[in-house]
Amino acid sequence: MTTAAHVSPKAAAIPLHAAWGAAAGLFGGIGMGIWMSVSRPMTDTAMITMVAGLLGTTNTFAGWLIHLSIALFAGITFGALFGQFAQRLAPAVALGLVYGAVWWTVGALWIMPANMGMPVFDWNDVTSSSLGAHLVFGILAGITFSSIAQMAGKRTGRAAG
């Protein structure tokens, strides 16, 4: 005797939304990484090299690898959690901005400084520039996610996700 498992359409779409989120996270991460590569809130130190400090190095390439790995994870999580709500542009951008601000609060204000022996939840030139970078991530990830959803919907001739 076999039992058929029934999965709701919303739950069935989660892997697809996670895949779209991966692409959105990488695109948002590239934009954010460019911001962090040119932003120097501390004299002669790009923010991307500060990210490399999580592994005890100042190597820019290591900073990019760490950053894009985090962006990939953040994008996958965005897609899995919010994909059903981020199919249209306006909600996707709004969710992306909030999501970027949450990552800034958890990552840039708490986890990163705690791991580097710096004060947590401290407002300074670095954290204010980092807020801008995280908002760029959220905007780009939201736009990318909704664009992918819209293209998928047009390709299949039905609503995406």
C-alpha cells in the first residue's frame, strides 16, 4: 500500500524561490561588494578588507569570497522565507530593504564586531556606511528576485511561484 503525500502549492514553491533567491542574493551581493570596495570609512581601509578580517586576513579576494558566501546564504533564505510575497516589484523592494536592515543589525552591528573584538551595536562611520551597503543589497536582491519571478511567469504563461 502506498500513501500519496500532498504538499501545498506554497510549500512546493519554496525550492524554486530559494533558487531565485540565490541568484538575487549574488546580484545584491555584487552591488553591495562594490560599495564595500570603494567605501573607506576608516582611513585607507576598504570595508571589504574588514570582512576579510573575519578570517584574520586583510586579503581583498578573501573578503569577496566571504561576502559573496554570506550574500548567497542571505539570498537563499530571502527566497525561501519571502518568495511568495516578493513576486511583484514594490513588495520585493520593500521586503528587500527591511531584510537588508535586519542583516545589517544582526551581522554588521552584532556578529562581525563581536568576532573582531570591537564594540557591538555601535554607531560610527563604519556602521553608517555599512547600513547603506546593506540597503543596496536589499534593493538589488528584491529587484532581481521579482524580475526572475516575472520572467518565469511570462515564460510559463501563468503567475510565477
